[in-house]
Amino acid sequence: MNAIHKMPSGHLPSGHAYRCVFISDTHLGTRGCRGAFLADFLRQASCDHLFLVGDIIDGWRLRKSWYWDESHDEVLRQILRKARSGTEVTYIPGNHDEMFRAWLPLGLEIAGIKLRAESTHVTAAGLRLLVTHGDAFDSVVRYAKFLAVLGDSAYTFALITNRWFNAIRRQFGYPYWSLSAWLKRQVKGAVKAIDRFEVALANEARRRGFDGVVCGHIHHAEMREINGVLYLNDGDWVESCTALVEHHDGRLELIDWAALNRLSFFQPNSAKVPAAA
């Protein structure tokens, strides 16, 4: 249970081949999606297995208004390229791309991408991990969807504010810093909700005999042990740019793309992928 750590800020050794990569909450189809950075990460990071852990395409937002740019196309191209080149790609739909859940009973594999409700990943160190988006453990999404949609509108407003806030920071030469994520951490109720979510998922993984759980959904990257179970949240590509990776020796690592590269989010070509072991 000790083979996890976060990449220290500013450390960028060479190399980029991983055993497994987990990403979620990219929200393609929204202005908040950091598609250029995600495409660059996918372009540089090779892996044997790629898990897309839900909310990859934002169906909620696309139903309200259409937004799709070249960077979103490039993300899809990079994913399809990996599938064609031998990477095992597993797509686990979340609540924002729930339209794909209707296809799950068919057991479809589209362009080499497997659609699954959830999955199991066994690390090189022998840890069995449950892989699930996590919205089933969010009481608001599960029992009061209208509140979730209302919250989504407020969240969109926070992201717009966040974008302008970082535009001002850029003028003064400062890197990207997520105002929306910081505000979320300051709200006591949000902190409690995150903790409840994490504990619920860890308990479910333990109940089912897993060593840990990998999820997304709450846009809060985290790696910690809860009652003897690894809780691993790969974060998002909206408020931050984070991914969970497994090295070939079984070591698990949370990559904070923005912090590692001091991204302004207005200079996509400056990104560099961190090293694999």
C-alpha cells in the first residue's frame, strides 16, 4: 500500500512510457475543457492500457448549446490512434456522458475502444483496483438530478470566472492557478461532501474485495489510504490537468500537469510530459 506518490512540482525527467494511464472528466464539448493540453499529454504519453473514467464527452452541455473546437477533435484522434496502435482502451461512461450507458448491455467495442460500466485493473504489484466513474456514490446525482443540473450551471459560471481570473494572472506573468478548485476547498459543505464520497467508494471497494478504487467525477485529484483501501481519483481536465499513471514496476503516481509545467492555460505548446519509470 505504499507504492503511491505525487510527482513533486518542477521535476521533469525524460521518458513517457507507462503501463497504464487513467483520465476522466475531460468534458469535451465545453469551453472549460483544456483539450490542447490533454491532446499534448496523450500525444507524448504512451501506455499499454488507457482508462477513460467517465465524463469524457459532456452530453449535458452539448444538449444545451453546441461547442466543439479543433483541440477536442485532436483528443479523439489521439485516443483512436492509441487504440489502433495496440493500447487497450476502456471507456467507462459517467453521468455527463450517460447517453453511452444505453449501449453497455450490448458489450460493444467501437474502433478498438471497449465500453464498460466499470472495470478491474490489476497492477504490476498485484493490487486489484475497481475502476468506476463514481457518480453512483454521489447522492445529488443519484437522487436529485435536477439539483445536479442546477449545480452544473453554477459550476459553469465559476469556470468562466476562473478563465478570466487566469487571463489577468497571465498578464502579470503568473502560471495557471485554479480559483474554482480553491473556492471548492474553502466551502465546508463541499469538503464534507468530498470526504463522504471518498469514504463511500473506498468502503464499496473493500466490501467487494478490491485493494483500491480508481474514480473521477468530483474534479478533485487525490491519492490516499482509507481504512486499508487505496482511494485514487485521477482528477479532471477542466479545473486542473491531472492524470493517474501506473509505472511498469507497479508504482502509482498522480501527475499534476499544470503544476509540473507551470501552465498558463493560454500557451498549450509549453507542456512537457513527466517521466515514467
